[in-house]
Amino acid sequence: MGAGRGRGEGRVHGVTRVTYREAIRGALRDALRSDQRVFLMGEDVGRYGGAFAVSRGLLEEFGPERVRDTPLSESAFVGAGIGAALGGMRPIVEVMTVNFSLLALDQIVNHAAALRYMSGGQLSVPLVVRMATGAGRQLAAQHSHSLENWYAHIPGIKVLAPATVTDGRAMLLAALRDPDPVFLFEHATLYPLEGDLDEAAPLDLRRAAVRREGRDVSLVTYGGSLPKALAAAEQLTAHGIAAEVVDLRVLRPLDMASVLASVAKTHRVIVIDEAWRTGSLAAEVSAQIMEGAFYELDRPVARVCSAEVPMPYARHLEEAVLPQVDTIVATARALVGGHG
Amino acid sequence: MHREHAHRLLREMLRIRRFEEKAAELYTLGKIRGFLHLYIGEEAVAVGAMQALEPEDAVVATYREHGHALARGIPAGALMAELFGKASGCSRGHGGSMHFFDTSRRFYGGYAIVAGGLPIATGLALAETMQGRRGVVACFFGDGAVDEGEFAESLNLAALWRLPVVFVCENNLYAMGTALARHQAQTDIRLKAEAFGMPADAVDGMDVLAVEAAMRRAVEAVRRDGGPRFLEARTYRFRAHSMADPELYRTKAEVEEWKRRDPVAAFTARLRAAALLADAELAALTAAVEADLEAAVAFAEAAPWEPVEDVAKDVYTA
């Protein structure tokens, strides 16, 4: 069932039940319908329907000019997106996975991110790049990593991690309105998950979101780790711990004000990040908490990250490497219980 | 050959020659810092090629782009001020020698990653096509760019989607200090374009008229038939790669041999032999170029610096 049919069914007060994949597809369709400058290009986005089936049906509706299958040339088609944006279009480039995006790093870091500044403010690059990220599907060491932190390091681009169906739609539409390059990281395990889609949600690219209120510990996370943090928070209630879950949403620029407000409330923090711990976004968030809320902390900031190995294939090994609900629960219990 | 047009070509080449000589002089005086890559010896390529372009066309160039910027009509003062790092520079002092931009003339840089401009030129051409405009994108790069994956990826994409680009390879025989035969298994660069089904031509890059004619053929073919064209201009860099290069990789004799084909001297001699350039005309032309250059330097000297408080402006538009 396509998102177009899916939406409208079971609608209650403007909220519908769809998958994350359908929410993004619906946003793509609406953007293609409403703005002739918008087009989608990437590997297998057309006839194949997208490696993750996000763009299925769009070629039939919009034709091969606006839903463009590309050669396996990440650098050329990301760079062509930059050029097309400079030329007045609003390209949406789909890169199949974050691991493949490394083949386009030159265009992203040396070009897209630098052009406005390097040209003395003459150019804007209204480019949107979407890609799948993350592990959990036994795809081993060349399809599974979480490298969004590398992108969040780069001034000149914005980095988003929509973790809910509403954000899957709203953040893509907001990205298209933005005059600068915006990168969306879609965690691959989120695509089939269902959630409530609020089509009236504000198109906000600035604020983190408190997904669950609590007073005892803040679980700060983003992307594919959000469902795990929410599950952990639910389990923690059985132990008498009320966890607050903060979804960063925007990885660059970080909304630290929201994080610090949560810290001031709970005084204990766990940052959950599927990337490797060393040099991670969790490290950055942790450092900024130290800088901005040191005296609010009852305990040192804790981190739950992936083990520092290339992702293994075997299921039990992959599960052992990744942040898991049990680990988050245990870390939270130690953090809260250990406080005299 | 029309007298006026011939004079225009000579004046444009002289403007570049003198701009570059002055830039080298100002570099030794410390007015200009960073990398400075001079175009001396290659003037006929940019000047000849630019004659074929209209204002609606777009230009993408490399880090050795002073000549292209001048030939495209960006005021020399804005370029010199950029070399000085001044706020009145064409990139407000954010780019320097390697990153000239002027959107009002559709001059899209100024790229110091070898072959990095090719995907962007391809995308600019895609925008022309998708919006039903007739602009052509002229994409300049050197023989070193041929080594890069972005070269192959971009030529393939432009050919596959039949995009209006003229890829102009300025083959000056050296990728920085590595001779063509030492970095390419196949040194006939045209063949690489033809492998993507792209019509390709080669031209004597020391002959401004030949370059102009070849570029006109290429641009007209793109406008008429769609799809990209490839033009290899065989040229030579008389100066070092940059100001820091001791030139250990080539002989003085080789450089002297090429200097005998100096595009400015050769064209001047040709015009005089054809009685198209009187002594007084040459003197007037030279004087005008000098006056323009002195004005550009004075403009750069007098130009203000960008306030440090503004250093973080323009990382983002909004």
C-alpha cells in the first residue's frame, strides 16, 4: 500500500498511522507535486523503487526527468546535485547508505559545505541529501556504520536525524525550504516502523525534542537509538526510575539548550549513540554538558555506544556490538541507584 | 580576421599576462600570500575559449583561474583585491587566488580540488536542461584532472544525460610536477572522452584563433544537438606550478623551446605580418592594459579589510 492511499485511512484529527518509509515517500511526493524545481536522483531510485523502497511509485507518477536513476557515481551525482542547486533547482539526492557516501565526501566537504563561505556569500547551495545509516540488519562492515558524526563536524551543512514518522516527513519538507545543504540520516531499522504521522507538525530544524518526560535520568539520543531509549525508559518504570528521553533530532547545529534544560531537571545523563565512542557525537554532547551544566551533574555523564569494531555479520555478534535496551537500563540503574 | 576582434584577443591575452606578472611581483613584496598559480603561457586557451560564450552561459574553472576570470569580464580590481585578501575582492577575501567567484557573470569558481569542478559543471548543465534554458557550461580543468575518478564519473553522466557542457582540458603536460606520460597510461586524452561516446577535438592551445574556432564549433554543436563536447587544448605553463616550485621535474631547455611559441608574441607577430596591427595601435593597446592594471592595484591597495567580527558570516545563508 502506498503512502498516498495509506494516508487518509484511519485519520483522526489530522493524525494518521503510517510507516517511516511511507511518511518519507509522502513528503517526497508532496514536494515533487508542489515545486517543479524539486527532483529526486540517486542509485536505483526509479525503476527499482529505491534500495529501501522509499521512492517506490514515484517514477510512475513523475517520470524519469524528475525521478532520475544515476550511474554508481556517488561523487558525480552528489556534485551534480550541488551544480543543479546552484543553477536554480531543488535537488534531493539519495545516497544508498552512509558507507557509500564516503565516495562523495569530496563534493560534500570540500564543495557543498564550503561554497557559500568561499565565494564571499555569493552562492547558496539548496541541496538535500538523504541516506540510510546504521546497523541491525546483519549487513556487516560496509553497510552498517553510523558516520553522521563526521558530517556533524562540518560547518556549512546541516545534519538531521529524523527518528519518528512525523519527523521523517516534516524534516524533509523543512530541509527543502532551507537555502543551505541539508543532510538527512535515516536509520535503516526505522523504515518499516509504524507511528502516528502529524502532517500539521511545524517544520522545525532547530530544536531537540523531549519524547518522554522524567525526573531521574536523561537519556539523550537520536535516530535509530530513539526506540531503544524509549523502550528502556518504559522498563525503568518497573524499577521506580522515571527517565526523560531527549531526541536530539538536529545533529548540526546541536540544540544544547534543550539538553542542558533536561540535565538541570534530572542531574544524571546517559548519551546513547550507535556510533563508535571515540570522537563520537556522544563525546561532543558530553563535553558540552560538562561546559554548560557541570554543577548540575550528580554523577559523571555516561555513554552507551557501539563497541569499537567494524560491524560483524553474525547476529549475536552484531547485537553484542550495538547499544541495546538492556545496556541502557543497566547503565541507568547504576547511575541512579549508585547515587547516595 | 576582423581588425577589432584581433585587437580584442591580443588585449585580453596581454591583460592576463601583465596581471600575472604583476601578481608575481606583488607576491615577492608580501602583498599576496598563500598559493599563487600563474597562467602565463596558457593565455590563448582562456581568451580563445571565452569568445564563444554568451552571458547566459556558465563557467567553471580551477585554481589556476585568473585568466578565465579576466577573460570572462570580472573587473581586474576585484580580482587583485581578492589576491590581497580584501573585502572588495570578488570573494570578499574568503577565497584568494584559487577561489574566484562572480555569480553576476555566471563564473562559478575557482576549485582547488583537482577535478572537483567537473561534477558541479555537470549539475549546472542539468539545471539548464531541466529549466528549458539554452545556456552552455564551459568547464576548464587540467591534464591532472584526467587521473581523477570525478573526471570519468562526470563525463559519463554528462554523456548519458546529454547535458550541455563543453569540457575543456588544458593539457599543459604536467600534473603539478608529474609529466603526462608518467601519470597516464593513455596520453591521447581525447580518446578518454570518446570512450564515453562524447565527440572530442584537440587544438593547438598556443594559437588563440585556433582555440576560438574549436570552442565555437563545440559550443554551437552543444546548442544545436545537445549533449556534451570535449576539447583538449595543448598548451604549456611557462612559470613554475606555484611560487614555491623549484621546477626540478623539467629542463630549462624544454621551457625555452615552448617559450618560442609564446601565444602573446606569436599572435602579435602574426597581426603585424598581416598588417593588422600598427605600431601606434600596439602602443595604445599596451598603454591601456598598463593603465587598467595600475588602477586594479590601486583599487586593491585602497580596499578595506573584512572586519574580524564578520569572520563567521556566510557559513550559512539562514
